[in-house]
Amino acid sequence: MDKVINGKLLREEKLALFSEKIKSIPDKLKLVVIQVGENAASDVYVRNKRNVCERVGILFKHLKYDSITEDELVSVISGLNNDSSVTGILVQLPLPEGINTENVINSISPLKDVDGLTIKNVGALFSGKPRLVPCTALGVMSILDNIDANLEGSNVVVVGRSKLVGLPLVALLLRENATVTVCHSKTVNLKEKTSQADILIVAVGNKEFIKGDFVKKDAIVIDVGINRDSGKLYGDCAFDEVVGKCKYITPVPGGVGPLTITYLINNVIEAYHLQKKD
Ligand code: GUN
């Protein structure tokens, strides 16, 4: 296994597996992505989601609104909740100001919430009965599994406490008996914490925030950051400084990124089975 983890290779392996699962399902799966307002990054993410869905045979519907009220949005979602041809619903974030994101997200049926962001799915994860779990967190766990990272008893430091990445990772890592420390923007003496990590996971959205001296020798470094600067992508870690010290590192681009949409596909399949059971 190379020191620089190849997320694209792992994506191909997992997508082949998920495509087989989809072929064995007698119904057609359908993902609806809702986007509100103009956001160039969201346009790219939605296009990528469409491409991967089409590749594996999932129907993709993109509902894009220049402007819509919160009530109207909730009513659109209610229609999709009641439409048995819709397997998964995803509201692309961020939503424009003036719309309460939590209200909108929690109007999605937990059985169709492929982002795993509704209160019910977050509660299920933290009470030890995970159902639909945010796909980036699942992608990180699949990378750790693929390199045979020994999680039990390891010191894992997660930098970032977002609902999409940091928080679900805490729950998933605890399930594997890791010793988890969560750091965030108010953490005092961050370097002291990160330099204790056997496994360092960084998801803060701050270009090259983690320098070489933040990292313990031979640590595993998972960089979840995607930061655009002058048309180029950067991670949350200063790759050139960190790569010489660590055992493994995920590059940006080409590390965690490719696994995110891959696990969205996983979640559409999971959502289908949850609805069948219900
Ligand atoms: N915006 C950036 N990443 C994500 C994601 O994983 N899900 C949603 N809904 N919006 C995003």
C-alpha cells in the first residue's frame, strides 16, 4: 500500500460492489437533489452526484430553485416523502440565508435522508443503532478499513465538529473502540492535541491549516478539507510538510473526495432497504 492513499482506486472497488447490489434490486432507485440559489461549488457537487448515479444506474432528479420560501421547500419535500418512486432525498447545503436549514432537513423522511442529517438519524447513530449515516464519514471509515488501521485503543484526534463529518466520525470511531479526542476552533493548544494522534482526521475547511509539526511521526493522516484557491484545490493539511512524517496520508484532490459520492450511492441502496422493511 502506497503512503499516499489512492481514493480513486478504492472508489472503483466500492462502486463495482455497489453496482452489483443495485443490479440485484428489482425496483429502479431514484435520488432527488434539491438546490436553492446560486453556489458555484454546489453546482460542481451536484453535477458529480448526477454523473456517479447515472454510472451505477440510479435515476437522478435535480430540483433547482432560484428562490423559494421555507414553507414551499418543506411542501416540496413532503411531496417527495410521499412519492414511492423516490428512494432518496438530499438538500444540497448551504441553503441561502433566511431559510432555516434544520427545519428543512428535518422535514425529510428519515428513511429517505441519504445525507443522514435528520435528528432521527443522528440520534440513531449516537444511540448505537446507525441507519443512514453521513457519506463523507463513511468514506473516511472505509479508507481506514482499507489500510487496516488498528482503531481499537488508538488515539484518534478529529479536528472539526461538523454534522456532516466530525460528529458522525466520533460515533463511528467510538463503535470501533478508538479513544477519540475532538478539537475545534476554540480548542486551546491544538498542536499539543494533534501531535498525540495515532490517527489524525482533519475537517475544518481551512487551507493547509495543519503543519508538519502538528503531526506525530508515523501517524495516519486523513485530510477531509476541500479548499479552492485561484482555481486549485488544497486540503486542510500542508501536504508537503506532513507527507515526510506520516505513515499514510490522503491527498487533496484524490483522497477522501472520491469516496464521498461513492457512499452516497451506498446510502441510496440502504434507504431502499429501510423503506422495504418499514
Ligand atoms: N455540501 C457540501 N457537502 C455536502 C454534503 O455532503 N451534503 C449536502 N447536502 N450538502 C453538501
